[in-house]
Amino acid sequence: MANFLEQTVNGLVNGGFYAMLALGLAVIFGMLKVVNFAHGAFYMLGAFGAYLCLRELGLSFWWALPLVPVVLGVLGMGLERAVIHRLTRLDPLYNFLLTFGLTLILQDLVKWRYGVSANPYEVPAALRGTLRAGSFEFPAYRVFVFGFAVLACAAVWWLLTRTRIGMVVRAATERPELTGALGIDVARWTTPVFGFGVALAGLAGVLAAPMQAVNPLMGADLIIVVFAVVVIGGLGSILGSVATGFGVGIAVAWAQAYAPPVVAQVLVFVVMAAVLLWRPAGLFGREETPA
Amino acid sequence: MLRVDRLSAGYGEATVLRDVSLQVAAGEVVTLCGRNGAGKTTLLRAIMGLHRQVQGRIELLGTDLGRLPPHRRARLGLGWVPDDRGAYATLSVAESLTLPPVVGPEPWPLARVYEVFPALYARRGAAANTLSGGEQQMLALARVLRMGARLLLCDEPTEGLSPLLVGQIGTILREARTHGVTVLLVEQNLHFATTVADRHYVLAEGRIVEALDNDDVQAREHELLSYLGI
């Protein structure tokens, strides 16, 4: 029982990362119709940002937590203006080439400057202990990460469903041409939305820094699972990304605890293949309606 | 209000509109009739700026629309009522009404919209695409009236609606008109057209072949019906 709870909490923590990353991908895809293969690189830059804040500037985790996502969001907006926005009129193949190319450039820039070895980053002092619930003990930092991920997802949900900005983003995501004809400048919103998605990836990266070895390839491994999450949930579906992110996190954690190792490794991709056969638009996705 | 001068439009190599010229004066209701494929929807889309492969000149209130994108045209006072009614799945009825910016001097306040369209008030929290076809059409009209649009571009608002609902659409268009709203209407239903409109243009194979008033339409109804292929 203790093991089960522990695995569930671990699954929820990993699921939080999947959810935050998938959410950013979904928001970006919805608005720009761009699949951002560089998302894992921005996550890695988030973790590196936290590491560099501490090493170069002496800024603690608590400073990095708001600062790094904002800086990365601005970087993302710059990239959208410089290159990403050109993708809208091009064949989707260019989408893949450009964003995958960006990944390689960002990874190699970091490798070139800081090498491939892992850089340790300490858990902030206030979160070093464990939390007790009855006879169970959980690392405080993991509980914090889970709570923070839930809050971040809830905040994005609130922003999208309860504010005028969210309303415009929803309208532009669903029917860009109609929304333009109703007087909304859809193009004006693509840059901030891309920056926002990148900032979310950066936030996940900062949160990951104390849990994982900070290294240039940390995003490349994770993003493959996140893309599976996005496909299962439905590309562009907000609710689908979050629910599937947490769901996959838990399912993988249980598989790791109770099944042969190979099951945990292939589980996500088997589920993805099954969903693609059964519901190609994803569990939460809507079928494309021809315009 | 609107002046279209020698407008041609096409898709790739195919020409859909040839040298179309027409005018709509402020406060008029004008219909575009014609068979399917005559170019009516393409003409409305070209005026809205949604169809980009065009030659010729379109002026709204004396402003050359040139290459302006659709959202700029909407802000000059064009109200878009698309043929599929444009009901969002991810926006509620109330959100759909407040989504567009206010662009004209006489926007309908939300309270007035709900007074005229009680069905929309009753379902204001529902997703817009869950409304019935008639309610979705009311929403599409209410949405542009709340914007204060000065020239409504309506693409077959009566298509697929019951006679009762068609009558209601007519009432709303006439009421909008008394408040100075101008309407350019794609319409297949000749009888309905004569009850709301002053003048009619008949499109065939991308050209305007007739410009008629209501008396002409009544006198030549049989001939026109054969034109429309009905």
C-alpha cells in the first residue's frame, strides 16, 4: 500500500510535467497550427536557465521560477516573429524541419558552451524535507511540484475560459477566418500565444532542475513521451492535454512498479497506437469539420 | 455605402466573377439572386476580403478596400453573416455576441439584443453550436447588430429554415433597416427577397445579368424562377 501511494505520487509529479508541456503544445498548435518540435529544447533551456541563474547571477530557485519563464517567453516571441510565423503559408514539412532544426541549434549551443555532462541543482532549502501523511512520507519538493503543476494548469484553464483574451484565442483557434471577418486581428495574437507556450515549457524546466540532472539532452528524452500524450489527448485539445498528461504519468508509474520494465517503456506508445486506430482525433479531440 | 466596380475573381485558372459592378445605397436592402455556382458567395467573400484572388475596385463609404484584411474591413462597418451561420463550438452564446469589437455608431446594446431575441437570452450560457439552426441564424444576425455593423453581408440566412423562422428573419432585417443598417443579401427565395429588399441583382455565370426592382420581380416571376433553376 505504501509503495502504491508512493508510485501514484511519483506518477502525478511526472504527469504534471507532461501536462504543462502538452498544454503549451496544444495552445500553440491551436492558434498557429504549428507543431512545435522545439518544445523539449525550451524545457531544457528552462532547467539550464535556473542553473545559470544560480551559478552566474547567484539567484535562487525562487527568483528563477518567475524570471526564467518570462525571459524564455520573450525569446519565444522573438523566434515567432523571426521565423515561426513564416510557416503558416508553407507545407507542414517545413514546420517539422524548422522546429526540429531549432531544437538541434539550441541543444548544440548549450552543449558547446557547457558540455554534455549533468549539472547538479539542489532542491531549495525550504522544500528539502519530507511530508508525512499518516504513516506515509513524501519528499516535500515532489509534492510542491505536483501542486504547482496543478495550479499552473488551472491558471491556464481560467485564462482561456474566463477572460476576454482566452475567448479571442478560443475563437481564433476554432475558426480563424470567421474570427477575422468579425473584426478580430488574429495575426496579432499568434506571437504572444507562442511566447506563452514557450514560457510554460520553461516553467516546467525550472521545476525539473532540482529533480533531474540538468543537461542539454534532458528535453529530447521527455518530449517524445509528451508528443505521445498530445496524440492520445487530441492535438490542440486543452482539456485533453492536461487530463492525458496526468493519466499517462500515473499509468507509467504503476507499470514501472507492478509490471516488467519493458511494459513501462512501451505502454505510452501502445496506447497511442490504439488511440490512433480507434479515435484518430484523440480521446478529447474533435474531428476536423471541413470548412 | 458600397460600390463594386468591375470586380473579377477566380480560383486558380477558373474565373468565377467577371466584371461585376453594383452599388448599394445607405439604408437599402439589396439581394443577389442566381443559381448555385453563379458566384454569389464568392462575391460576398470578395467584399469581405476573404477571397483574395480578385481584380477591380471595392469601396465602402468612399474608402477603397484595396488589399485590406478582413478584420480591418469589419472595423470599417462590414457585418459578416456566413452561409454556415458561423456558430462556435468553443464559445457560449453570450461570448459569441461580445466577441466582435463595436465598430459602428449605433451598436445594439446587449439588453436590446436579448429583448429582440429571447431565445438567445434563454440559452446564453450554452455553446453556440448547440443552438437549433434557426437560433444559430438569429445569433449570427444578432452578433453583427451588436457590433453596430453598417452593411450586413448575409449569405442565404433563410436557407433550411421553416416559414415561421423565415418570417422572423424578415422582421429583424426590416427592423435593422429602420435603424439605418444596409443589407446585401444572397437569397434564393424570391418571395422572401421581395418582402425585405428594394432591389435585386441576378447573377449568372459570374456576371450580373439583370438589375430589378420589386415590381419587375413580380411581373416576371415565372421567367426569373426559370433563371434560378427552381
